[in-house]
Amino acid sequence: MISITNQLEIRHFEYFLVLAETLHYGKAAERLFITQSALSQQIQRLEMVLGHELFVRTNRKVSLSHAGELLKEEAEAILTQLKRSMEQWQFRVEGGEGIVRIGFVGSAMQVYLPKILKEFTAKYPKIRFYLKELNNKDQLHALDKKELDIGFVRANILMANLQSLPVFKENLTLVLPENHAITEQNFVDMGQLAEESYILFPNESSQMFYGQIMTLCKEHGFIPRISHQSIHGPTIFKLVESGLGISIVPNSLVDRYNYKVKYIELKNIAHKTELFAAWNKYNDNTALAYLLGILKGG
């Protein structure tokens, strides 16, 4: 009897995933550069090999069946692992010793991460790393699927298969328009800014940091009125410069040269913002272990 795995080809998973994303045979076929009938035949063959209907087809729409939803997770994992393995193989053939995929929030690259990467490169010159800036939520999702090896996030509530290590703690900093009445000299506490509009990182992208800001404001008797949200420091600074609100950011994001804003570092409050390194505890990438050794002081 021929096993299921012997009857499957990589293209079956590729075709399946494109159709699972578009839920439209015509659009999927166009993206795959094949005819619609050829795509339909390949999907039918995949269903025959697996013994389950993967899509529910009606005259009006196509949707994933329960079996299809489950296969989508596995197919994504299979293709991700294949891509990673082939990249590792090619790099090692060329004399390299491994690859580490690193995610990071923007503030991590301002102060903390460059010196770590410099040390890592000096110690392990034959290990290559790829960098990708993502918000906290997207990094955790990518770590869960092993699309990233490690992420630098401002989050410590993780999925069960992830681990984390605190790596950097810093002060919060107020960002105000250049002509704002509050200055370093007359600033007393956040209560002076209760009536302001605030430009903040979205809660869904940075829950821990957002929660710290909410707590800080509540301790001074108010809930901040949020006028705008952005995950990018430069956008926040430009909005503040334009008089559309004030903000609170990690001190490492401060840019004193490119915007007409002023900063007040909140040195005398208990609230600090913390950066964590996070990784999937089932990730067996040896190159990752070397980077973790550096982060842990090894």
C-alpha cells in the first residue's frame, strides 16, 4: 500500500494554500499561472489522497472545510520549514554555519540591539542573521509558527510554547510640541496633562506598553483621551510636531534632531518599559542557541 506522504508533492500544498487564501478558483489559478481546470484537478487529487473534502463548494462561494482549516496550519508549517531548511543548506554549502531570523520592535534597534548584533557577528562570523521589523503581536505570531527564531518585543504575556528573557529596561519619555507650555522646569506630574489628546501605540499591537500608559494616567486621576494611534515612532513624532496631541514613548525612541518636538524623560516614576527576547522553546536551531548564550551573558 502506498503511503499518503509518497503521493503528495510540494505543489499540492502550494496550490492548496493559494486557494485557501483567495477562496476563488479563478483568482488562485491566475496567481499560480495555471488554468482553472488544472487547479481543480490538483485539489481533487489532494482530497482523494487525503481522504477528506478540503473545500466546501457552492454555486456562490468556496470555503474551507474543517479538514481544510486543519490542513492549512500544517501546510504552512511544512512550506515554512522547507524554505528554512533549503536556505540553511545552501548557506552551509557555501561555508556558513547557520541562519537566525530576528524580529524586533523599532525602539529595540535604537539602543539595545545594534551592540548585541555586533557582538554576535564578531563571535560567530559564519552565522548569518536576517532582520524584520514587526509589532509585538506579529512577532509572537511568527515565533509561534517558527517563521522567526527570536523576537525582541515589549510583551511578557506569551503563548505556552514561547519563552522570554528580560534584556533591557528604560524610562518612559513624554513627547510634546516644541511650543507646549509644559517644560522640564515646570513639569510636576502627569496630572498636568490630563486634558491633552494622546497619540499612542495601539493596544492590540503592544498590550503591555499600552497598559503601562493607562495605569500611569489612572494613578494621576484620568483616562487619556486617545486621538490617534501609530506603531511607528517617526509617525508619532510628526503628529505631535503638527499639534495633534502628545505622546509617551520608550526613551530609546527619542530623536532630538529631526522633529520640532521636546522630550521630558520620566526619571522619577516607578513605571519603566521593558524589552524582552522571546523564542519558541521547540525551536532547535543551533544558531539561535548561540545568540541566546550572548543574551544570557554566556
